[in-house]
Amino acid sequence: CRGNNLGAEAASGRVLCFTQSDGEVEPDWDAPLLRALEDPTIAVAGGVVIKMGTNLIDSAGIAIAPNLAAWSLHENEDLEQAGLGDGRVLDVVGVSPALLAVRATDHARIGGFWETLWMYGDESDYALRIRARGRAVLCTGSRMRHRVGTASGPMQSPLRLRCSARNKLLNIARHVPWPRIPFALLVAVAFDVAQM
């Protein structure tokens, strides 16, 4: 999150594009994102993230659970199975910061990425805050290939589990209304026990 914010502060363009350092964008990846942001009702546009060395989707937009965990839509499906091979623009709850474009002014107005999280949980937090600025869309014609797990180890690595559990609690405290916090905490604990 801090690295993204430092890049945003140094940038001088009207639109900020974020990609993962452990990925490779495909040709013309930015054109669909920039076209989408010409619509003033759209605040953030994302692309399809494909697992490196496969044709399987890592993320095609995100959904957010009651415990504020984000999960990738269409994960482990190919583009044909997911029906995403045609260049459409689809409304989603949020997009992965692995391939995201946003107007610099909107990014600044929401305070950028929440650096307290630093790894995992930033998808949910950013999606919940940017929605005040407009819609989130997935541009199926924008794609990158991502080396899954290179930043924090395999799916069940201690670092990944610890950061994920910690950041769900921080997001619950930041975004969930007081009456719903006990339910969100119960779901978070159950989810973390199942992960372990």
C-alpha cells in the first residue's frame, strides 16, 4: 500500500494505473481502462488477472464477504468458462489492485491506499472507499499475467495467514456498523479457523 501511494504522489498524470510488480501486462492493457474512465460515473476500472503459466483467472473483479474478506470472482476458470473473452465492461463490487486504473483526483480524495494494511485486505478497503466516488467496473479486454504467491509465499504461509486475519479485523473496525460487528467477527474467526 505504501509503495502504491508513493507512486501516486510522484505521478503527474490524470489517471493512475496500478499493477503488481510480479506480473506482466498484455499488449494494449491500458486502453480499455482509460476508455472506461471517460465515463464520469465510473470511479475505478480493473482488468482480468490471469495466473502466470496458465489460462486460469486469478481475479476478474472481487466480491466482499460479511467479514470483509475479498475473494476473486471467477478464480480458476478460464476466460471462456467465465464468459469474459469479449471485451465487455461489467459492474463489480471492486477490482484487484493488481490491475487497476483510477483518476488521480479520486484516489487522492479517498486518501489513497490504507497503509496500515500494507499486505492483504487492501482490495476490500479500497473498494468500499472508492464507491463513494462512483462505480467499479471490470474491463474484460484488459489483462495481465500474475505470479501468484511470490510476495508472501504459498496460500497457507504463516505470513499470508497472519496478515489476512489481522487486516480483516482492521477492516471490520473501520467499515462495519457497530450492531453488525459481532457477526462480522464471528465470520472472520470461523473463516480463519477453516483456513488454518
